[in-house]
Amino acid sequence: ADLEERWRLPRLEEPGPGDTAHWTAALERLLGSPNLCSRRWIWQQYDYQVRTNTVVVPGADAAVLRVPGSRKGIALAVDGNGRLAWLDPDRGARLIVAEAARNVACTGARPLGLTNCLNFASPERPETMWAFSAVIDGMAEAARALGTPVTGGNVSFYNETMGRGVYPTPVVGMLGVIDDLEKVVTPGFKAEGDALVLLGAPAAGLAGSEYLKVVHGLVRGRPPLVDLDLERRLIDLLVEAAAAGLLRSAHDLSDGGAAVALAEACFAAEPGAAGAEVALPEAGSAAEVLFGEGPSRVLVSTAPGDLQRLLDLAGRLARPGAVIGAAGGGRLRIRIGGALAVDAEVQRLHRPWSEAMARWMA
């Protein structure tokens, strides 16, 4: 009965996609939230160059380190979403493993193995041990399907304050290898006019989403059951497309959905490429289209001359890609079904994202 109540999504009274002020403000609020804002305030305080072997610094989908004496690199990503595991520990664990593998693959690296830290409340509570067992089952199933064996990890119980436990939170550290560091892919757009393409699953929902938590104060809905076969094929696509030089950028769509991923790709863009003009497929409410979260989705950019080759490869290895727009222009404009939902200068969106962590930690 408790799970059924958690899974029941409320009816949200929200405007349509044409209310640009409303949805732009919602995006700004999400970008300044603790789970989505820039972590630069943290990682700039330590030596992240690792004896100058860091090729891709923190802040991307995964960090990349060179292997001295070779052309190879190691990609590393850490992911964990306690909301998803609280709503459904088995499905949540699968989603976390899949996201970590996808983040590694966004650099062009092949995910090869994982470690974990499993964080739970008191094991003396039956519901804690039930969630613990379900998380292990889900993590194992995803690891087998993606070919990423669990090489080690640890368990942390009794994470409680005044009798109130933390969400069951499996944290996954994923490692991958890229054969040629010259082919490393990063999240930021590279050139004005590059085509923007959504790869993988076409739609997402609000269950367990950052939007639902930040804007409505709710942790509700049943997380989707990740299609692990599609996830594996999407990883194959990213690795092969990167090796062929077809990707100018790649960024996982997870927390915050498509709108947040587009903004983050603008923040990391090369000079002149910041901004995007985008039309998202009308698949659900405006909130679902902009901020819906789900597995097996990646935003990539490619040179116009490589677009057809990328689409052909996507159709062969995963699912047909959807061309959604082009990079550049200095503003982020997102349309849904012809209606302008988001319209803001990239600099305006960057401010809450870049300043929030220092404010939260003050």
C-alpha cells in the first residue's frame, strides 16, 4: 500500500508550452538546485589534474585520464539517485547502473566494470533489508546485461538522524576505456550550425524527477523499467560514432531532462557555439517534454556533413535519431509543437547554475 501511494503521480495544474515566462523560470530554478548546479566550487579546491594526466576535467559526463605511454584513456563516472531507489529499489538500481555506463560512453569510452557504495538506513528495519536486497538484484541484472562486472564495493548501514533514515542510495562508480584519446567527446557544443540530435529512447516521464522535487516538492511516481538491450545498443552506438569522428559533442539526458541537458551543453560550448534553436517532439505535457527523466537518451551534436552518416548508424545500432535543431546564437530557444516554451540568453541561465553551490555552502 505504501508503494502504491509513492507510485501515484498527482494531477499537476500547469500552463501549456506557450507560457514562455513560466517554463523559462522553471528551468532557471532547476539549474540553481543543489542536485543540478555546477560542482566547480567543490572540485576546483583540489588537484584534479592527477599529475597532468587529466584529459577531461570534472564537470563533464565522465572524467578522462590518459594512460601514460599509450594512446588510451580511462573514463570514470559516479552516479547515484536515492529518489529512484526509494520509489522502486530494483528499477532504481538498474537506472543508476545504466546512467553511469551511459555517461562513460558519452566520452567515447567502452564501459568495462563498476564499483559501488550502498548507503542505507538501519538494517534492523524489514523495509531497509527488503530495499537492500532489491537494489543488489537490480544492480546485478544491469551489470550482467551491460557487460560491466562489479569488481568491489562497500555497504554503509545505520545512516539515520533522529530515527529518520536516508533514502536507499546505491552509488555506482563506472570505469571505461577509450582506445584513442584524439577521439574523446565532451558535452559542449563545438561550432555554430552543428546539428543537434536526440539518440535512444524518444520520451520520458516525471516519476522521481528533479522537476517534481524542486518545483512541486514531491517524490512520487514509479521509475521506468530500463530497456537494458536498448541501453547496450546505445552504448555501442556512442562508442562507434565517437571512433568514426561523427560526434562533436555528447551529453546524457538524465536529471533535469532535455531542457537542463541543452542548457549544460550551452554552458560548456566553444566560443560562438553557445546557444541552441531547438524543437522538441510533442510527447506529453510541457513539463514531461522539457524536464521528464528516463533512461537511454543522449543529446549529441554533429557537423552537418556528418549528419546522415550518424543517422544511418543510429538506425542500424540503436533507434533512429531525431534531429531537433542547431547549435549557436547565444540564446537557448526550445519549442514544443510550434509553441515557444523556453527563451533566454545563455548567460542569464548560466548565472544561477554557476553561483548556486557557493550560495548553498555559504
